[in-house]
Amino acid sequence: MKTSDFDYALPEKLVAQTPLLDRSSSKLLILNKQNGEIEHTVFRNIIDYLNSGDVLVLNNTRVIPARLYGIKETSKIPVEVLLLKKRELDLWECLVRPGRRLAVGTKIGFGEGILQGEVLDLLDDGKRLIRFIHEGTIEEILDQIGCMPLPPYITEKLEDASRYQTVYSKIEGSAAAPTAGFHFTKELLEKIEQKGIKICYVTLHVGLGTFRPVKEEDVSKHIMHSEYYELSKESSQIINQAKQTGHSIIAVGTTSVRVLETCTKGSKIEAGCGETNIFITPGYTFKMVDQLITNFHLPKSTLMMLVSAFSSREIVLNAYQKAIENDYRFFSFGDAMFIK
């Protein structure tokens, strides 16, 4: 299987730069995963495709203002640091720029001295292990001086930082948002519950590895990043009961898929937490997820491979082409697809 098999051409004008005023007014492409049939509607109508007794699984992770701008203490050179994953208290895996100037032992000052960092180790993919020193909590510091870590393809300023969060975000820890959830409003979620559809939550802290194009042409050689997840006993019970009674499990986003498939043992899902590096590609047999709500993803990404595994590469790429022909908006602030 080749990475180039998951490539497609996207006009730059279709990369969404800003969120819509009304989250639920985005376009929604309905895709039949078996025969490739397509319908076009708006996202608020998703409720018409869900049935009483089904379970909607949402990732309640919350994005932290993880981008920091600082100064290298010796040379006063400007430095950019992006917090990716907390190893332990005040010890983080980070992306840095300019990387060549940040050797082990380099000290960085942020926010006129309210936060300091020291590079302890060089990691793979140009990452750095940085120990931070500060008073108070790191969350308080980030609220003061951190910036929302928007993807590089979004070049316009985000006026309202809350728009890079889902309305149900709760557990802080992500370096990127679970963007399939952007389309839900509190009102739409209430209507979904009133119809008898159960809603439960998982947590997966999203890292930037999710969105990076795969560098290896041979997909089997790609080393999948790991991300921290949690699945509560309450959520596992809701999911198992629905599955046993023949109802559908609908994952909102590829991050929810990764948690659900990681935690499924045999025909049941088990509560737990830890790191998952599950890599889902065509040929994978889904054990728990029946339907998927997702955005439109970057070419040659692991997300394109996961979505293709849920249907087929040919059906998914055809749906992407139809979305392009109908001026759908792509990526984080873009439109959605429901694969059923």
C-alpha cells in the first residue's frame, strides 16, 4: 500500500480559514460506505440520520494555548515553542523553531520572565524535551502568555479562541482540536438526546502527528505517533449495552475511533486509560464503530487512511472529488461527512 494512493488535488480556495458563525450550518456530505451513494445536506440535519438507542461518542479533550513565543537567553534570538505532550509535571515534548539553535542546555525565557524553559534532550522528528520553571500552575501561565495552536494552513487570525474548541470540551491536554466536533451546538446536542440517542464521552489528547502527511511511501513503514486516551466505566457500559441491543455506535471524529477500537476486546469495550498508537489502514476490521462523522482531511495523512479503511479508498476519494465539485470547505474549520 502506497502513501501516494491517498493523495488528491485540492484547490487552495477550499481550505477553510475561519469558522462559520453558526457551527451547525456547515455542509454535510452523507456517504454510504457500501455502495458509495452520496447525499448533500447541512449539518444540523444529522439528527435525521440517527436513530433512538444509537450512541454518539464525542471526544471531550480541550485544546490548551500551547504555542509560546520566547527569547533564547544567551543570544536573545526569538524562539517559538509548541507544547505537544506532557511527560510529567513541567516536562514536555515540544516542537521548536528555529530547531538548529536549540541544543541541549539551551535556556529560553517567556513572558518577560514569568516562565523559563531548558532543553533537556533532542527527540525524534526534531522535537525537544523541555523542563519548564514557573510559579503557580502551568495552566495559569499558558492562559496568560500562550496562543492557540492553529494548524499552519490557517493563516487568518482567529478572533474568538473558543471557536477552536468543541462546545463540550472539558479535559485540557490537546495540542490540536478534534475538529469533527466543531459542528455541534449545545442546542443540537439537546435535540439529539431528546430523540433518544445516547451521548457519551471519551478523551484523547490530540497531538500534531495526527495531521502530518506520511513521509514513507510504503505505508507499512510509517511509525504511528501515540496519544493519551481515557475511557470511563460509565461510557463503556453505555456503549456495550447499545451494542448488545443491536444499536449503532457513531464515532465523532477519528480520535474517537482510535479510542473505541483501542479499548475493544472481542465483542465488548473495556474502560481504561493509557497511550494508543493504533494505526488504522484499509484492510482493518472495525470491532466497535459502526458509523463515522468526520471532516475532510489532508492528502496522504493517516486520517485519510483511517477514513478509507472505514469504506474503501476508491469510494472515499470519489466522495472527496464530489465535495470539491460542490465547493465544500476543507480541513479544521471546514465541512463534514457522515459515513454510514
